[in-house]
Amino acid sequence: MKFVNFEGDCYSDGFKLGSYWKNFLRNRICNVNKVQKKNKITESVLNSRIKDFTRILKSVSGNWLEEAKGISDAAGIDLNDYLKINCLPPDFFSSKKAGNCTSFISIGKKHNMLFKIRDERNHIQSFYTRKYGKFHYQVGHDIGNMGVAHFFSSSGLAGANNTGSTTEDITEEPALSDCHILRYVAEHASSVEKIPDLIEKLIGKKVAGGAGKKRGTILLLADSEKGIILEYTSRDFTYKFIDKGIFTVSNHFTLPKARKWESAAPSKNTLLRKKRIDELLHGVVDENDLKRIFALSRDRKYVPHSLCNDDLKHFWMTISVHLQVIDRKDPGNSINYACCGNSRHSFFLPFPISETASFEPLLSGRYYSASDSLYQRFKCSNHMKKIQAQFEDRILSGTCEYIKLYSEAYSILNRIP
């Protein structure tokens, strides 16, 4: 099975990404165009937003534009169509309030952990390792999204983002989304200590958007020393360093300053998911609890407000889960357990922090597509429970070659009857 390396040249790496993503990217643009036509949103409105968004990228991270040009050229699409996906009006998709993602940070004696269940619209997901400057970072995100939803860098810094509380303090003008900002952090921070200054800079430049229409953002990051919870809007931010124990998060602000920004009380959905993850964690996890954490990502209690979600009652569903386990003594021995796809239809695969090559089916979206085919047939049934348990027991035994596991997992997804 093929592995792909990225060298750090923005246009060339973008061209390589576009060559693998082109079919899924074209489909996403086609779907966006259909919604645009249905909602009677004019080209002039979107072109104006693209112009403003381009200006923001030039002022903050111009290399992303070079990459975007490479992606567009390789995929045979118009650059503006790719940029458009990343700066749509906040009410472009008419839908009810979202409840996205359930996460925790654990600061232990030997290992620190960052865990995130990602719930979003069912867009094709990509997982790969890219290069930025002198270091690499592993990323998970939807194809077409210029930002990232999970990352783990070779500096030993792990990051995730959750949708925050409903608030009036979110600009509706083009801005950097929560995923864009998480990527910016991945590329400019080597430790948790650096995060507040980066967010202060972006808010000061008036380029920080939210995680949706009138929704703030919660950032969760951990390194070998400690963790941080940072909650922000377009106007302000607040944070708390985590030096020990577990801190759990769903989709409402928890820090005292941030609670003052709320314009609506937390929904039943976010409160129940927060309750459930606390019930399952019991306040303690360590390196011997990985199997229990994998199982947590597949929990269905309180449906449709569960940790593992389908999109039968709401537009979002569980599309990926990452568990980053950071070795406090030697961060170079850290491992990212990435589950690409709905957690009931995929496997947690181990990726050492030192890994620089990307498994092509995960990069291209073909792995996610195989997982999603099972989801479409079985929704969130437990038909894969036995297969997952056997496969992941082998992973945790440490007796298998990781590279062989990736190909085996992809093969299993494609042959399940």
C-alpha cells in the first residue's frame, strides 16, 4: 500500500493534496453550489467574502494561499471555489443549533492525554502528516477545509477544537474559523505556554471568527508538561492551564469569564454529553485505560445526545476520534491513536509522533469513504464490535508492525459483508 511524504513547499504540497482529493473536493463544491442556488445567495455576496478572506490570509498566513493554488490546480477547480468553502456566510446551511464534539485533557504521572470525538456534517475526512518549517504535524480534517480539527506535532503538542457556547460576540464577516485558528496554532506553537499570545494576536487583528453562527470556540491543547483550555469569541478570550487530573468539555463554555459571554443557556445535548463523559471517566485515566477510552467513543447512552452520534435526528454525526498519548519523560515516544470515520465503523490506528509518511487511503479520503459506506448501511449498530475488539487488542499488545495494521484495517473495512 502506498505512503506519501510532504516536503514543506506550499505549492508543491498543495498540488499533491489536490491530486488525491480532486474527486471528493469537486463533489463538495458541487453540493455547496446547490445550497447556494437553493438559498438564492448571489455570486456577488460570496465573491465579496472571498476577497475579504483572501486579504485576511495574506495578513496572517500567506503560504496557505500558495497551497490553495496548488490544490486547485491539481484538482482542476477554480481557486475561488476552494476559498469559498472556507468563508461561507455563517447561516449558509440553514439548520438547527449544532452540538459538536466531546473531549478531555488528562494530565497524569507518566503520560498526558488529549481526546476528542469529532461530530460534524458527514464530509469526507482526511488524515495525514504534513511538514511545516522544521517540524511535522499529524492532522485530521474534512477535505475542503483549509483548517484542521485534530493535530499532533513533532514538538509534542496536541490540539483539538470544540464548538463553544451561543454568544452574540461572533463576527458574521469573513474571518478565520475555529479550524483555521487551530491550524495556525499547530504551525506557530511548540508548547502550551505559547497559545494565549497567539490567540490574543489574532483577536487583536480582528480576524478571529467562531465555530458557527453565534457560536464561540473552545481550544484544548496538551504537551508533555501540562494542558490548556482556552475559550474565545471574536472579541475576547480566557484560559486555564491544567496541571493535574482530568478536564472534560462538550459544547458550552465552562470558565467563569467565558460564561458571561453566553447569550443562551447550554442545550440539553451538550449537558448530557458532558454528563456522560464524566460518568465514564470516573475522574481518572492512565496509559492502562486506552481500551476503555476507545469504548467511550462508541457509547450510545442518551441518544440522540450521545457521545457517538448518527445523523438521523440532527445533521451532525461522529466522523473521527483522536486520542493523543504524550510521554512526559520522552515526548518522542508519544503516539496518536486516530480513528478516521464513525467510531462504530472504524478502528483506532497507532501513529508514532515520529512518523512522517502518510498512508494514502487515509490521506485521499478513500479510507473514510469505506468506513462511511458501512455507516450508511448499518448506522450506529454494534455489528463491528467483535472485530474492533480483536483488532484493537492486537494494537495495544504492541506486538504488531504499525504499517501492516493500516493496510489490514483498510482491507477489513472493504470486505465486511
